Amino acid sequence: MAENVLKRLKEAVLNYDVEGAVAVAKEVIETGFDPLIAIEQGLGEGLSIVGAKFEAEEIFLPELMIAAQAMKESLATLEPALAKGKSRKVLGKVIIGTVEGDIHDIGKSIVATMLTVNGFEVHDLGCDTPTSKFVEKAKEVKPDIIGMSALLTTTMVKMAEVINALKKVGLRGQVKVIVGGAPVSAAWAEEIEADAYAEDAMACVDVAKKLLSK
Ligand code: B12
């Protein structure tokens, strides 16, 4: 049964079947299947195969966009179920956004949701977020953590720009910075003097908790 659901979610994304993906997502909710596993091992795997096909020029942007839409619409069905049974105690404040020039927001939004359901107060700045917006929001909200996402090698540099801008206004010492996204690595985090890198949404929750307990 479990394998079947994961296989069908993956295939719906691979077949650009938005309605089909949403229908299986609803089934996940009805049967009480773990929504995080459905997101990561079903939808996510489908989308990463689509990404590889795009890179190999076997498919083009319109197909990529429909596959992403299938993932996004299914997520809207699955995300409310992630929150069930979690504590509401606020562990810390987080500002998160995808950096300027980058419109990929699926992974960032999953990270934001997992932080929220695990007790963080999350301010999601969305995608294509100018450096100045990260700084302004940091001044306003006084977060414990700033999370930045980048999916393009060309936009990763914006993470360093945000860190430098925080230094300039004297806020760098007051926040922890976590970076993530497919092209980002622990080595990159170190290079730009971020506090941490996390590979996926659950790892980000663990890293965020560890950083705040230091
Ligand atoms: C879906 C997708 C799109 C969708 C995005 C829709 C949306 N609303 O997000 C659309 C179709 C719009 C798109 C557009 C483009 N895309 Co695109 N896209 C993808 C694809 C297939 C999947 C990304 C995704 O959503 N994955 C699923 C999520 C769940 O995974 P994730 O994003 O990696 O997030 C996880 C972790 O990385 C981590 N994480 C993410 N953010 C953060 C943040 C923090 C703080 C932390 C701790 C962790 C973390 O946790 C997440 C959950 O586990 C990737 C291929 C790939 N394998 O990554 C290409 C890919 C990223 N795209 C690519 C390209 C080139 C483009 C375009 C330039 C194409 C074009 N010619 O126009 C444009 C970019 C436009 C722009 N300015 O941003 C390339 C990038 C190449 C590179 N290295 O720079 C990739 C790698 C495809 C490829 N193989 O060629 N894309």
C-alpha cells in the first residue's frame, strides 16, 4: 500500500498529471499515510527525475512548470496534515526566503512549513527576495534565525550579499544564518560565513534547534 501511494505520486508528477497528483494526495490524508514521506519520497522524487530530464534537454520549461504545479497543488493538500499533534510552544523566530533572482520556492516553502509545525514562528518572505528586504524584515521582526534558499548556482552569491548587508547594519551577531537549496553545501556555508547548512526540511529543524540551544 505504502509503496503504491509513493509510486503513484511519483508517476503523477512524471506524467504532468496535476489532478492525478492531487487525488493521490487526498488519499494520503484519508488513509493516514505519513504526509512528509509522501512529499519527500513520492512527489519530491518525481520532481527530481523531471529536473534531470530538463537538464538533459529531454523536456522543456512548459513540462517542468506543469510538474512543479503538480507538486505545489498536492503540497497544499498535504501540508495541513503535517501540523497535526505538534506542540505550539514558540521555540524561536525565523525569517526565510529564496534569494533575489531566484523564483524556486517549493523547497523553501516545505522548510518553512516544517519549521512552523515544529514550533518556530516563521515569516516567509517568498521568492526573489531582495537583500534589502531580508535586512528590513530582520530589523522589524528581530529573528533568531534567517534562512535563505537558492536553487540556481547564479543566485547563491546573493546569500553572501545578505550576510554582508547584515554585518553592515550591525545585525549579524544577533542572528544565526542557515542556508540551503540543491546547489548549496556545507562548504559554501562555511565560505560565506553562514552559521549552518541543512540538506532538507527535517535537517533544518534539527539544525535550528541546535543553533538556538548554543
Ligand atoms: C521545479 C523547478 C522549477 C520550477 C520552480 C517552481 C517553483 N515555484 O518553485 C520552474 C519551472 C518555475 C523553474 C524555473 C527555472 N529553473 Co528550475 N528547477 C526545478 C526543479 C525540477 C525542482 C526544484 C524543486 O522544487 N525541488 C523539490 C524541492 C522539495 O527540493 P529543493 O528545492 O531542493 O528543496 C529541498 C532542499 O534543497 C532543502 N532546501 C531548500 N531551500 C532551503 C532553505 C533552507 C534555509 C534550508 C536549510 C534547506 C533548504 O530543503 C528542501 C526540502 O527538502 C530543479 C531540479 C532539481 N533537481 O533541483 C530545477 C532547477 C533548479 N532549475 C534550473 C533552471 C536552470 C531553471 C530556469 C533558469 C530555467 C529557465 N531556462 O528559465 C528557471 C529559473 C527562473 C528563476 N529566475 O529562478 C536548474 C538550475 C541549474 C543550476 N545549477 O543553476 C535545475 C537544477 C534543473 C536542471 N537540472 O537544469 N524551475
